[in-house]
Amino acid sequence: MWPVFVVKYFQRIEIYDEPQYADAPVVGIYGLYKPSLLIRDPELIKSILIKDFDRFCCRFAKPDPHTDAIAANNVFFGDYKLWKEMRAKFSPMFSSGKLRSMYPLVLTVGKNITEHLKKQGEVFDLEVKDLCARYTTDVIATTILGFSSNSLENPAEQMNIETRKLGTFNLQRALHVMLIFFVPKLVRFFGAKLFYKESITFLKSSLRHIIKDREESGCIRNDLIDIVIKLKQELPSNDPKAVNSFLKLMDSQAIVFLAAGYETSSSTMSFALFELAKHMEIQEKLRKEINQAFKETKNGELIYEAFNAMEYLDMVVNETLRMYPVVPVLERKCGKAEGPTKPYSLMPYCDYAIPESMPVYISVYGLHYDSKYWPNPTKFQPERFSSESKRLINPMAYLPFGNGPHNCMGNRNRAIYEDPKFTDAPVVGIYGLYKPSLLIREPELIKSILIKDFDRFCNRVAKPDPHTDAVAANNVFFSDYKLWKETRKNFSPMFSSGKLRSMFPQILAVGDNMTQHLMKQGDVCCVEVKDLLARYTTDVIGTIILGFSSNALENPTEQMNIETRKLGTFDLRRALHMLLIFFAPKLAKYFGARVFDKDAVAFVKGSMRHIIKDREERGVTRNDLTGIAMKLKQQLPSNDPKQVNQFMELMGSQAVIFLVAGYETSATTMSFGLFELAKHPEIQEKLRKEIAQAFKDAEGGELSYEAFNEMEYLDMVVNETMRMYPAFPVLEREYVKGEGTTEPYSLLPYCDYNLPDGMPIYLTLFGLHYDPKYWSNPTQFDPERFSPENKHTINPMAFLPFGNGPHSCVANRMGRIQTKCGIMHALKNHYVRVCDRTKLQLDYDPRAFILQLKGGMHLEFVRDNMCENLKVE
């Protein structure tokens, strides 16, 4: 993007590598006419980009908002306030979950490029930048703007033509860019613009057309357009002027995403192919990895996990980005922090204080070719980024996407936990949206937080507002320590060993209903298993928790089933509400954020009141949640209607959380369990043999509670399913300084840091459950990990499907029984196998805060009457 004379000025050839500056941490230069600094020392670069970001949060480059509003108001050039707002709004588009959901779309465009190349003949000459540019145009159009583009086959398509203009430089545009980056005060005088007017007009028109079409059709794709539509709906008024101003601001973001995504990726791909053409041995090694990856696929579809496991491909791309950084220079401007501050001193690097507004430059090109950090830097050598070597890399000497809060939003392609530079880090500093937080990786430190020092981490970060969402704020999951302690004490007896034993026949009966339901479907049937198992768990929870009969298995239109589904359904609105509650709880009240669907909550609360009234009138007692609520109600100090109503509201809160937790998490776990068993018939056969033996040994065909608990392999299968698919991928806690505590909470000996009061703490179960330090071959479904011989070797803090410590799931044993019973009855007279409708590449819903699939999971059930035949024998 940079004019040649500007790039050469900062490249290693001109300044960075001059012998007199070889050991200089800082070099004074002129950015055309303005005194500036070139920063060379990695630790000082780290201070500017990360540690002291508040002092260097703005760029020196400034398009004029009057002559070039599109450039001035986007997330790249916008001032700090606008940048922060835009980044917060658009960052979710590049979350791990969203990238996973985008992957099939990117793969489709990749297949198109393969087919396009096949048509060219056996040997042909090709301008690769043109080919790669058409590929990236189609990818960006599909994944960001949400419409189909076919530049690969039709280079004359207007989308391709106008996108090209965004990355094309002539002398006039080069001069305009030079003014914007080096003499911003003259930008308005010369009418300097970053983008061509025709391209902007076309893209703005396309954006408006897509928004209008989506609003009319109600189509949702979770791309940039959906975010724009959602933000538009949240405008305080429909005043045409306000709407038009908003859409202009969104135009700016769309155009910069398109320009950055198209130009940078196509350049990197072109340079990579160039180097591979020069180094045939490297190309051969990469092609072998590609061939092996596709060889191991099922149905020729490369899944997201397998793609991310292609280590040598990643190494080649990283080395290409080192040798050919798409943005050769990073620039910032020293600003004045809020309140009285001293000048920014460069001590101990040099005795100089940076004056306000001074430009600061970092030569990415120079750093990437510095022999202090890269031996033989002019050689294309992917092995620099191998698993063994990359931990030796100084992160401030490798900046293809920048670093710190102002780095490229679209670079998040792996979870933080799995980032190689954190492999041995016990603690990682992160941001929960805007709030400094910690991600804990060390099992012993996790143990301290969840168990040993529970009194300091007894509250959650997530806090529903008690005024706008009393049901969520007052239940045993979200409530503060005092209410949680009282509620847990009252309801724990419901899940005692004796109570679970008495519940078992009722769970077994619902399981039998599911078996009979499947028997009615014919010898072979395709079933959406999440729907089937959700109806099973709805019937179980309705029977044993709320104490009334539900028959969702046979009657999916039953209101209990419909309302329960609402509790576990995530749309964009609910996802945003959950985002606020979990990461910005102080804003929850202002946006009216709710955890649960209002109508579903009203139904559950109304049902509970009706059941209590009916039992009181008939004198019926049962040891379920409703029975406990009745007992506690009788212990109220008075029958004051106001006090009774407050109590009933509190009980309604517990009923809702038990219902949604018991229904959603168990149904999800069973679905994933059957999915893995369908993929691994040898494991399924071993499990079904255990099920058949258990029913064969049962007296009168009735499986006892003791015999059920002795089904060892079933327990192993469920544990491995929960390892690979934890229902809650993340646990969070808030550090609370105890009353009368004077000593800070130190993380020593793991790191020299004291926790400030109120700091959020996060534990990633997905990270821990897939960490090769604790699980060999972690992506492989292997129930043998939990065999009696092996399970003693498992670190309990690396397996947390129900959490751990006092705040662990109160109903975890109940959840296990329900899950095991459901899988057992699903396989009692049927085996499952994948079918044409089975999606082997799992697509998780990025809107959900619990692990959920998008589009359901279809498996084929084949009836073989395994246990039915035992009756004949």
C-alpha cells in the first residue's frame, strides 16, 4: 500500500541497517519535514504497542473527515474514541466460533480456484497476483459482505473491477497517501483521498442494497451486514438524518475490511507461491502435508480441526509474512494521557522525553530482516516457525499484523490458550471486551482458585441486573455468595445419593419411552438426535425436578417442550444480552439484558405455582424441587402475601435454572456422544455389548440402580464425550478481596503479580481438555483414557466438565445419570451410523454461550432389537 519512496525510506537498506545505528534503540529521523523517531529496540516497541498503549493509541496518519469521510471514520484511521467503539462492535465477527463457521465458505471458494486451474491445461503461464486477488475478492464478498461473487470465472465482474481499484496506485494516489501519512495538515488543502470515488460509490450502493434485502427477507448470516443491521435497530430514533449518518459510518468499516482483506492476503499468497517455486524441496514437503490431510478426510471434506493441524502450511505462511510484510511500517503518535502527566521518557534506552504529537515509526521490514533476531534473514526458511523453534522468536521482532490493542482484528485464528508462545505460561493477561482479565492455564493455580481459596473467588463475573432480570440474578448459578450459599444448602439434598436412587426408576421409565418411540420409526430412520434427546431430557426434568408428567417425546408441540426450547435458544439479540451480562455487567441494566426468554420464564413460574397449589390442596408430598419449595414456604416467619410472593419468585428462579441446565447440557452431551459412536463403530459395538449384558443380567428385565452404576464402559464413553465437548467451554470467577483482608492475593510462585479487587478470572475448558500436556492425541475420541487403569493418571484440574470445588454443578451426578440413561436407551435396540445428512464437520453456533451446534445433527438409527431379543431367549 505504501508508495515506493516511502517504503524504501524506512526499509533496512536505508536506515534500519546502517552500521552507526546497529545498537541504537531509537533513531531520530524526519518524516518529510517533521521530527520523528524510528524505534528499534523490541522492549521499547512492546511499551509503545502494548504496555503504554494509552499514550500511543492514535495514528499520526489522518485523512480529512470533510474531504474523505470514508477513510477518516473507519476502524483503521479513526481516532481513539471511534476506534474503540468500532472495534468493540466488530470484533465478534472474528471470534474463534465465527471463524469456524466461516471456514466452509472459504473452503468452497478454495475449491473454485482448484477447478479454475484445472481448466487451464497441463502447463500454463499465470499471473498469480491476479489469480489470488480474484480468489480473495470472492472470499471477502462471501464471508464479510454476505453475497456471492464469482471473480475467479468472471474477472470482468464489477465487484472484481472496483475492488482492484482499492489496491491500485498511480502517481496522484501515491502523493495523496504520502500527504495523509506524513503531512496530514495539508490533506484538506490538496483534497487528498485514500480510496477512489467510483469504487466507494459502488460498494456503498451494494452495502445499502444488501441491508435492505436482508431486512425484508429476515435472513441471518452472522456477518458484517448482520452486525450493521443489529446496530441500526438499536439507534435511538428512526430519524432519516441519524440513520443516514449511521450508514455512512458503516460504509467506512465495510470498505476498509474489504480493502485490507483483499489486498494483504492476495499479496502474501503471491509471494508464498513465488518462494515455493524457487525452493522445490520446500514445496514438495508442503504438498505432501496437503496430500496427507486430504487423504485422511472422510468424503473428501477437510474439517476445520484438520486444517488447523497442518503445521507446515502454517510455517510457510509465517515465513512468507516475515519476508514480505504487507504493511512494512507501523506508525503511532505520542499522545497526552488523561490528567496531569509527565512527558513520556525513553529512559533507560536514551535520555529523551517524547513531546506530545511526535510521530513514532516501527520498521516491520527492518525488524524482520535483522540478523540479531533472524539468522540468515534473506533465506526463505519455514523451519524458523516449527514447534521447536518458534518459542525462541522475539514476538516484538515479528509483527506482520502489528501487536497490542491496535493490532489487526482479523488475525485471531486460534484460541489464546493454544497460542504457542503461552505453552508454558501459567497465566495469560487478556481483555474481557474492555476489562483487563486473566486466563489461568496452570492446574495447581486453577485448584487454588476453585477450591483452596474459594472464599476469594466465590462470585462470578457474570451479573444479571436484579431489576431487569430478577430470575437470572437470584438463581443458584448467577447469585452472589450469600444467596448462593443459602440456596445451595436448601437444594443440595435433592441430589443426594438416596434421592438419586429414588429418582432412577422415573428416569428409566422416560428412557423406555424413548426406546419405544424409536421402535415405532421403522427399521431404518434418519433422526435429528439433538431434537430427540432434548425431548427426552424435557420429560426427565419435568418429571423429577418439577414433579409433573411431560410427554414431549410423543407430543413435540406440548407447551412444556416449546417453552423449554426457548430457554436454550440463542438468537443475535440474546447473544448480545449474554455478552453484556458476562463481560460488561454494568451495562446490562441500561440495555435491558436478559438471560432467559420472558415468555418461557412466565410459563415455568406459573406451572410451579400451579403445582404447589395443587399439592397443598391434595396434601401430596414428593422429594423434588417443588416439594423442597413447599417445605421452605411452610418455614416462612409469616403468611404476609408480599413475603410469600417474594419467596415464590425466588423459587421460580431456581426452577428455571435447573430446567435449562438439566435440559440443554445433557441433550447436547448425548448428541455428541452418539455422533462419536456413529463415527467409531468399534467403540459403539463394545458399549452395546455392555448394555446387552446389563439387561441380560437384570432380574425381570428391570435394570437396578446398582447394576446401572457398574456399567463401566458407558461411564468411560460419557466422560470422553464431556472432555471433547464440554457443555460450558469457559468457567469464570471474580476475585473479591475478603473483609478485613490486608494482604493482596499474590500469584507467586507462578508469576509476580497481585490480583486487584474485582479482576475477572477465566478458565478455558476447551483449552484444558485439548491440551497435549494432559491428553495424548487430544482430538481422538478415546474412552480408554477413563478406564480404571488410566483414570488415576488424569489431572483433575484438567478435566472440569462440571467445574470443581464448592461452586461446581450441584446437579452433576443427576446430569450424569440422565445422560448415561439416555445413551443406553438410544442404543438398546438400535445402533447409529452416519448418513448423507450427517455433517462430519461440526459447526458450532457462535451466538450461544454454551456449546451448541448449528443446523442440528442427523444420524441414522438401525433397528436390530438387541435387547428385545434377550426377552425371547
